[in-house]
Amino acid sequence: MPKSKPDTELLVQAQEDIRKIVNYLSEQSTLAADNFIQKVWHALDQLALFPESAPVSKNVRLSGEKYRTLVLVYNYLLFYKIHKQTVIVYRILNGKRNYGEFV
């Protein structure tokens, strides 16, 4: 029997991250904001199909906690963990930040 497709769950903080990023990008360009949203939804679809496609984070603390990091667009990174049959998205942050303390 084939494995079932994992669920994806966006935690409240990740939803808030998306809202803030879209608001920021909208001030620059609505096209950039739309592109970001499309990339996020595409990434979530891909993670549902291939949850282990992104590597474990290179950050020492995050890797010890089994966070995976997926590069999105415009230097944004999606941080998630796999728990049983669920991909749980914790944060979406700019990769230029010291993100290890925010996840």
C-alpha cells in the first residue's frame, strides 16, 4: 500500500510571518507580494509530496532540534519539522537575519 501524503500545518507564528512579509513586499511591489504568496503555496504543496526534500538546518541549534530549512524567494527561508504524517511550518524569515534565535 502506498504511503499517504503528509498534511501540512502552518502555525500561527508562520501565518503572521506571511502576513508581515506580504505587507512589506506590497509596499515595494504588488507583483513581488503575489510572487511570494505563490512560492509559499507551491512550497507547501511540494513539502506535502516530498517532506524530506529540504535539508536539516545548518544552524547548530536548529539542526539539533531537527528543523529543516527550505529556501523560498527574496532571501526568505521556511523552517519546518516533520512530525509523524504532518509537516509543521514554524516560521518564515528573511535569511539575512540571525534567524536561529527567532525559530
